[in-house]
Amino acid sequence: MSTLKLSYLNFRFLAEPARLILHYSGVQFEDQRLNFNNWDTVKRTSPYKTLPILTINGTQQIGQSMTINRYLANKYGLDGKNEMEDIHINSIAEYFREMMEKARPFIRYMNRGLGEGTKEEIYKKYQEPNVKAYFPVIIDFLKQSKSDYFADSGITWVDFFISEYVDSLHNVAPELAEQYPELLEHSRIVHSIPQLQNYLNSREHTTW
């Protein structure tokens, strides 16, 4: 049996979908939470000098959060059930990731206090307009599905990916998140899955 270590800072953001996938799948793994001091040491041996990193059997390293998510989805049966469904959910994920990148200055400010301007200014410039541009399209995809999830066949890794962001957004900007009840309900469904409860009830609170 292979051993897994997921390394990230003590935030949810880019690593939390992978954590949820692993807990949902019942996979034991080391959840390494780094601080900014020991991250400087880990960075020297990381593939892209970025986090998160998934280490397999102590030697093989996978970088980039989307690649990690897709690797775990493929390994534990959380990708699309056929070629076209897989393409469909991956296109949704890439569209959502595009929004996340545009809104990232707000998340950086919330997690680390970094950025030019006040919280409100950064929120108005990066977070609010991008959510308003992208979330309606994501909701349309959810409404088109024959299940409670983004794929007709049921839950896939994309549900963890999107619901985690929506949940974090609701924590820091509830007035914005509550404009999209369909995504809040989807997030509630995902976060109510029995396999996740031990982890969700015990994880350390972080801003994002």
C-alpha cells in the first residue's frame, strides 16, 4: 500500500479539495501543515517551488493543486464515468479555477494580510466582480445536471473543489455568497456527506 503526504500551509484554499477527496475515499494520509518558516526549507525540494505537494511513498512528488486533484480523482473513482462526462467536469473546473485566480488577491489578503489597499477595496476590486461574473454560469451547469452534483452520474472531485470555495466564501463574505443559494445548497450537500464528518468537525478553523 502506498503512503501519501499532502503538504500545504495551514490554510484550506488550494489543498482542501484534495483533503476532502482523501477523507471521502477513506484513505489514510499525512496532512502536513507548514508554517512560513519551514516552508522555506521544503521549497528547496518541491517540484515547482510552490504548494501544495503530494508525496507518494516518500519519493515521488506531484505539484500543482489541479493535477493533485485529478490524480486522486482518477485513483479513487471520482472522475467522470465516461470520456464526455470527464471532459464536462474538467471544463467546469477550469472555468472555476479561472475565477479563483482572478479573485486571488482577496484570498491572499484574508490569509496573510498582504495586498495594496484595504480589505473592502480589495474585495470590491477582485472578489465581488469575479464571483458575480462566474457564479451564474456555474449555477447553470449545476441546474443542467440530473443529480445533486455537477455530473449526471453523481459526485466527482469537482464537487469538492467548488463546494470548498463556496463554503470559504460564505465564511468571509456571507452577503455575497448568499446571493447564490443554489451553490450554497450544493456546498451544504457535499459538506453533509457522512464520510467527511469526523474531519470537518475536528479540523482547525482557518480564514480561508
